Amino acid sequence: MLKPRKLDYFVTVVDSGSFSKAARELRMTQPTLSQQIASLESHLGRPLLVRGARTVMVTEAGRVLYRHAQLLRRQMRQAEEDVRHSDESGVGGVSLGLATCGAVATLALPVLARMRERSPELRLQISDNFAGVLSEWIMSGRIDLALVYGMGPIHGVRFDPLFYEELFLIAPRDFPHARRDGRLPLRTLRDEPFILPSAVHFLRPLIERACLAQGFRPHVVAEVDSLSGLLETLRHGLGITILPRTALEQEAGSGAFAILPLGPEPIEVPVSLCVSDHLPITPVIENLVSVIRTLVREQLEGGVWRGVRPRLDPSYAEAASE
């Protein structure tokens, strides 16, 4: 049977990236730590780490163990928290992941404010990252829930689509088609220099598929995952990009860009609320889910998010009215 202490050693090595750093953090000698990891590998019959001169790399078996170890550690912490506060309402901690570059990224402050009103003693942790990373964190138990692009399916994650967000052409103000009325055909961009997020971002394959459907591959001259960095390249006239319109509302000086709807049909991406399909949904998580649904409904009904539409089906209407 796996021993929790050895799992802690393993996770610390992976998180720190080296045996020497992990040994210092654990206050043990490096040879002792190496022996403990070797014993763990011997017990499992699989190599977990590839040791380099100064760093370590995680094998596929190591990644599997890391996910389970993180999940077990979080379950133990959550069990302790739930027991300690079993007779208190809204006390404890909860973690939320928000996808970058879109409408949900604007929810961080409203969620925090609303949760502070409801549960002043609650500790809320908010992280922004790519959809794939957030889904992995949900699977491993690192975070409790997330708002991400996509509808799955991903093993270990339950997706509840909330709304759809349209993608727009974002270009410098002097872009030749900047004053065009109506939708700009996507195929007119075949020779333009694109600056896009890298493949780890959910939007990248979506954009590429839309371009391929119009008969071309986007000419990508740079990949920039930072929203501020990406927009800065546009300000200097280095290319064009395709993003949700709400991405500009997070940045000052959005008037510096041309924002054009694309066609012939809108390019839309679903935004979903994700939770684990195997971990218990605690009252604190349910409280946060309720707050998120309420805020999303308010934003949609108030027309705050431009280029966003709700799910037009009975299940969404029922969920949004909770």
C-alpha cells in the first residue's frame, strides 16, 4: 500500500523541479530523499522521474501518480476542513479557476465581492489559466470548480455549458477593412499575419478549424499567450488576431483597435462550468456555484457582455433561475 509520506516526498520533488530543492524544503538530505523515491518506484514497478543534472522530468506513470497524489492530499485537507466546520455555514475554503481572454475573466471581482457578502469567513482562491490546465486541475482535485471554454467530454470532469461567446477580428485601427459594415468574410484574411495564442489555449484549434473550413491555414507569425502581450503586438501593427470581444474590455485603451465580426457565420465558443464528477460537492462549492449562476444571469440579462448569448434551451433557463 502507498504510504502518504512517500507521496508527499514525490509531489514535493515534482513541484520543486529538483531533488536538491525538494530536500531543502523537506529538511532532509538529498540521498535520503532519492532513496525514498527509488523505493516508491520499486514498489510501483514503474519509473516515475527522469533525473537530470539539475532538474527532473516526470514520466507518464509519474504524471498519473501525481494526479492521484494531489487528489488524495486535497481530499484529506477537505475532510479535515469539513469536520472542523461541520456545524458552521459557509466557513472553509473553495477554489475557482477562470479561463483567460474572455467574459469569465471579468467575473473575478464580482464573484469575490458577492461571496464576501454571503460568507465573510470563506477563503476564496481564484486562478486564471488555460482551459486544458484548469480541467487537469479539476481532475487532480487542485481546484474545486472552473469556468472554461469547451463542453468536454474529459474523463473526471463534468461540464455544464452556460453561454456562448463570439470571436471577433481584433486588428490595428488602420486595418484596411476597419470601416467595413457587416461581417468580414474570414477568407479575406488568408494572407494576413496572425498573432495567436499557442496550441495549449482552447481558442487556437477552434480558430484554425474555422480558417480551414474557409480554405486556408492562418499565417501565424507569432504565438503569444499573455493577453496584454498579444494586444501590445497589435498596437504596434505587427499583425491581427481573433479573440472574444470581452478580452478588450479587460484592457485600457480598447479604442486603439478595430473590432470586426467575422463571417459568413459567427465563430462561437461555449463556456462551461466544470466540477469533478467523482469528488463530493460540498455546501461551500454549491454556494459558489449559485453565486456564479446568478452573476452570469445578471450579466446576460443586462447586456454587459457584448458578443455573448445564453444557451437557449430549457435546461439552461431552469438552471439560471435557481
